[in-house]
Amino acid sequence: MDSLLIYGSYGYTGRLIAREAVSRGGSPVVAGRRRSAVTRQADALGVEGRTFALSDNIEAQLQGFDAVLNCAGPFVQTVDPLVDACLETGTDYLDITGECRVFERLRQRDGAARDADVTLLPGVGFEVVPSDCLAGFLHEQLPSATDLSLGVKGNGPLSRGTARTFVEQLGNDGVVRRNGRLIKVPAAFRTREIDFGTGPEHAVTVPWGDVVTAGHSTGIDSIVVYAAVPPWATRAMTAVDSLGWLLERGPVETLLKRLIDARVDGPSARERARDTAVVWGEAVDDSTDRRVRARVRTPNPYALTAEAAVSAAERVFDGRDHTRSPVPAGFQTPSSAFSPEFVLELEGTTRELLETPAESDESERSAVESDD
């Protein structure tokens, strides 16, 4: 990975990714807009560092690189200049975004990327590797599925970058996929009980990136994503939605970000080693009521992000070197670029099939016989 540039490499998640790449024998170039932070990191890792802002001549900075891995959020602000430069220089683009708007923006650039023979592969971290691979697996089990529901349960503290992105999204609408289209909905507009492995838990709809990526990966037209939260959090999310006009004001957002910068870094090494996450999924064929359910268990989301992002970059390079099948040009998701099995190559990740279409058929027949 000597021709990989990691932009935003000195943030919490960027540091984990850069260290992971170096631990595998790679020599990525670390980069960002703060010279002192880039220099310290480059010296500590023994790699090259570059300092440039996204308002600079990015094309000149990307010359000679096969791929750039964007770790600089909020990605809605950084994706366009980097992707513009990648399309000009023929550089593959990867990032670790979880922002729905970013996925949709890149999906709409699929044609331009294909013309430039460039791969656009966002979401190579916890968002959305486990959920996208689970969606692909469920679709393989039930190709006729018309509806997909996903649920996410994580533990542990957020990083500074994730927290800042969360603040930027406060007051925004939720998003679901319905009949092949992205539909804005109120925050926390729907709830359900989901068994993440220890019994039913309260979950609420969130604008997770899979409303875009799973639609691309599977072709399923109706998709909704839930996150496990305590019941009081649903009421809080609804209240925040009603105060969106206030949270969109610059001074309030600035104050919240300053508090985050002063108090938040990210989970410690001990917390990363201890924390886990679960992704649940259900695909349904609405015309027959056949369904399939499964769960994916992962390590700490930040630990998974570091491993997944570097593994994805290695796969892209292997494709260029023809040691693996090439990753297709254009907009891709983790499962469409590699396969739904990609997530199981990551350490400490397991998948459990909870209900098969055959079992749902048997359940339906039993219900009919009972009614008779």
C-alpha cells in the first residue's frame, strides 16, 4: 500500500487506520490540512506526510497515487473536492463515511466514475461494511425479497469526528427507501422491537447509509434501518426534531462542536478491546410473506473500521495488480465490490442465520392449519 494516501489521517479513526496499514507492512502517505499534526504522525510512523487543504490544487497532490482513503469528516464537506480530483487523476476513492447524503451523492456520480475508470467505494468502516454485507447475504437467501429491515446496536463512546458529524445532523429529517426512492421522514418516525441476541430491545429508525447502499447492493426497493436506543431516547429525538430550527443556527452548532473538541477523543484501547456491536437484518417477500433473518456480531466499531478500511484498500490494490479480481469501476459498496463474505474475513466477526425462507414457509403453513 505504498501508493495509498490517507487524508484526515490524524483524527481519531484516521490514526487507527494509519497504524493498521503500517502494521501490515505498508507505507501509506498521511495527509491533512494541519502541518504540525501531519508532521508528528508521519515522524511517529516513519512514513511520508503531506499538508494540503481541500481548497488547494488537490490533483497535483494525488499524482502517483493509486487510491485515496478519506478519513476527514464531516464527509458531506470533504467528499466533492476529493472525488473531483480522483476523477481527474484516475485515482480510486475510498472513505469511512456513514452519512446518507454522501452515499447518494456518490451514487449519482457512478457514470462519471465508470467513464474515468475510477472506483468510488465509500463506507469501508463499521458504516456500512457489516450491514451492507448482511444485506447482501439476506438477499442471496431470498432473492425475491421486496422489503429489508436492518438494526444496529453498538456500545461504547464516540470519537470526536463522529460526535461532530452527529451534531451537524441534528434537526435533519430521517430517510427511508420506499418503492426504490429515498423518502424524507420525521426523526424517530417508526419503532419496533428487535432481538440483538439477548431478547427484544427498543429500536428506532435512523438515516443509516444502507438506505442507499443496500438498495444498490441488493436491488431491494424498500429499506429501513433501526438503531437500538432506550425508550426515552425516542422522545428526545422527536423533541430535537421539533427544535431543528434552533439547532441549525450557527452559534448553537458551534458551541456544541467546541464542547466536543474539548471533551471528546474516542474509546481507549481497553474499551476497543472490550466493546462489541451487533447488526440484525430481516428480508421479506411481501407477496408471499417468506422471510429470512440473520445477525452479524462484530468487535468494537472503531477497531472494525481500522481493519475493514485497510483490508478494503488492499483488495483495491490487489485488483489493480491482478492478484485478485479487479474491483469494478463506478460506485460500489463493500458487498458489491468484494462479496457479502467480506465482513467474515475481519477478525472477531461472526454471522448467525436466525430464520430461513423454508422455516418461514413452515411457520405460515402451521398458522393456516391452526386457523382451520
